[in-house]
Amino acid sequence: EELKALLLAVLDGLGEIHDAGLVHLDIKPDNLMLRDWNPKTRRFDDVVILDLGLAAAYGQREGASPFLQAGTPGYMAPEQSGTLQTAGPATDLYALGVVAMVAWGGGRPTKYARPYAEEAARLDGLSEATRGSILKAVEWEAQGRWSSAAEWAALLRAPAVATSPAVATSPAEPPRQDPPPPAVVRPPPPPS
């Protein structure tokens, strides 16, 4: 799946940016450069994340008002429309989710942030795991999104299994199993 390969490449790059304590704040198609065309696979082997001009340490933009809007309308997470004090990895992952929805479903994002999860039909034709992972990325509330690029990438790299959307959005939880019943230990009978 080409979209899955693109997502994984961008997630790897975002993981490095986030591990450095930064958020990009402007993930959009214009800031993702595909390179190293592989004629055998007919795919690009690498994605470079460009334009770190808005990048900031989590929760701050040095020298700027904490209420300054930063990013590209349509790709910005809801929290970017107010205070940037709450910006974190989930902010960039939201934007990547919008990039994926536009790349797969076509069209352009709207100018203003809105609940993209309502547009799930844009993702018809994707595997349930990939579709569910993108919908989780575009959750309106940051707490409902992926907590890290590595967490999202782990789900996409996992072997394909029959999943429901609930499983697809919770890759870190192992399947629940009932514990075995406690062993019954009976003392030996008293000597007669």
C-alpha cells in the first residue's frame, strides 16, 4: 500500500523531530519531499520533511505570543487555532492524518479545522487498520489521538490481522484473556 509506505516514512521522520523535543507545526504536502525513486518498486524510497520554520519546543514558540496561530489552515490541529501552549506530537500527527485523507480521498482540506473523523468515507478502500489509524490521528481532541509517531508506526508495521476499528486504534493493548482459575490445593487427609 503506497499510502502506508508514505505514512511510515513521515512517521519515522516525525519521531526524530519529536524525540528532539520539537513539534513541526506545519505538516502538509508542500513540506514533504519524495526522493530516491526506485524503478523496481515504482515507489519513492525516502521522504524528507521540509520547512522547520515554525518548529518549536513542546508547548512554546519562542518570541511569539502564546495565542499566535501557526500552521497552514486546513492541516492545523484544532489546538493550533488557540494557544500553542498545548501543541505536542499529537498536533503534528493530526496534520499527517489530514495529509493522508487528502492523499487517499482527494480534494483539499477546508480552510478551518473541523472534525475530519466525520469524513470517514474519504478512506474507503483502505485496510481497516490503516483506515482506523488515520481516523484516530484526526480525532478532534488531542487526548484521543496517537500519543507518538512510534505508536502509530507500530500499528502500521504490525502483521495484518482481522481487526475491528477498536483494535485498530489500540495497538499497545494486548488481547484480553481471562486469567486461569486458581489451582485448588487440598491438604492431605489426616492420618487415621
